Amino acid sequence: MLRYSITIGLYMMAMGIGAWIAEGRYYKESEKSLIKVEILLTIVGAGAVPLLFLISWFDLDISLIYICAHSFIILIGILTGMEIPLLMYIKAEENQANQDTSVLGVDYLGAFIGTIVFAFYLYPKLGLFESTALTALLNAVVGTAFVIRGFRKKTLHDNSGKRLASIQLATFIFVMILVIYSADVSTFLKSIYLHNFL
């Protein structure tokens, strides 16, 4: 119960920090900023579990492993917190009106559904790494969708936009490969973890 409370508390705090960070200069190129956030969310989401397994392989003190795990929670929370106001700002720009708070409602509902699906279906049926890789792929899909949208609206036609699109595409392909071979990666990670008990 204590670990659950700490996890939720850190995540909510980090989301608040992320929302605060997103204001200001990130709004100037909100679409590019959102794509950057999705790329980072994809990389961190896909890499957190393997990195924690690798850290545990070095037989470090358990407190250091907890610090690393909670650092990932904070980082993901900050990025998620940046995502919401950027989405709201993009939608407000499209409507040329006040920011539509329906984005918040959809995001919170999506977070609830995602939590239920992860806890009761993905994790029990697929496993830890497979579930996180699939979740990371969803972020990659969102980022790729905004890249396509950016090219259609001609907001990514400059050099920085094309470079960002290339990074997003490479990230999508990489995570897709991870998902395809997730069972093999999971077996390897479990062997690393069990190595400490042999």
C-alpha cells in the first residue's frame, strides 16, 4: 500500500511539474514540442524495464534500485504532464477559441481505462516487458500521427521538422521491432534477473 501511494503521489506531482514546464516557450512550436514529448515517452517507456533489470544485475543496494525506479516514474510523469497542455494548446489554436477542457476529460478517462487494461489484461496475459513495449508503441503511434498531421498542414517542412519526423519514424520502427521480439527480450531480461539468485 505504501509503495502504491508513493508511486501515485510521485506521478501526480511530476505531472504538475510537467504542465508547468510546458508553458511558455514550448507553446511557440506546440506541434513540434508534442512530437518531441511523444518520442521521449516512447523511449523512456520502452527502456525503463530493461534498464531496471540491467541495474539489478549489478547486485546494487535495493535502495539504489528503488531510486532508479522512482526516477523513471517522475520522468514519465513530467513528460505526461507536458503532453496534456500541449494538446490543449494545439486544439485551441485549431478552434481559434478558448482552450477546450474536453482534452483533460478524455486524457483522464484514457488514463483510467489504460490502468485497468494494463493491470487486468496486458500484464497478466503478456508479461511486464511485453506490456510496457506495447504501451510505448502506442506513444510512437501518436507521435507518428502528429508527424503526418504536421506534413499535411505544412508545419514540419523546415529542416528541424524533417529531422524531427525522421527521429519519430526511427523510434516507431525500433519500438515495433521491440514489440515483435518482446518475448525473446523478456526471456533475456528474466535470465539476467534470475542470475542474481544462482
